[in-house]
Amino acid sequence: MLKSLVIAAALAATALPTFAASVTVNISGLDAKAAHAKIEKAAEAACRMAMSEESPVAQYYDHAACVTDAISTAETKLAESNRTMAKL
């Protein structure tokens, strides 16, 4: 029982940071590789802001998942809407 509560809390903590901060990214005129790099940099910034109040241990374990989720979300939104701006 305790193990399942710890896992649930860890999953909830991982999901929260991606919604706590937002950064707008303009990728107009960029090729796919440059656009991905700009989105990745913005995701890093958004996750850093969202996780600023987290403990260093939580930041260490959750930062990569936050960045990956933010990149995936932004690129999916851009592909669906065929736009050149996304909000992370």
C-alpha cells in the first residue's frame, strides 16, 4: 500500500511542473532542426521556472521528464495547428 502511494505521489509530482509555467516560442522561418532546438531551450526554461520551488533531489529526478513532456506537447500542438508559435 505504501509503495503504491509513493509511486502515485511521484507521478503526480512529475506531471505538475509542466503546467506551472509557460514560455512562448516563435519558430517562423526556422528549419525543423533549428525549431526543435529553440523549442528544447524554451522547454528547459519553462521547466526550470516551474520547478524552482522543488527540492534539488526532485529537480534532479523530474527535470528530464518535464522537458521531454513540454517538447512533445509543443511539437504536437504545432503540428496539429500548423502554426509557427507555441506556448510551453
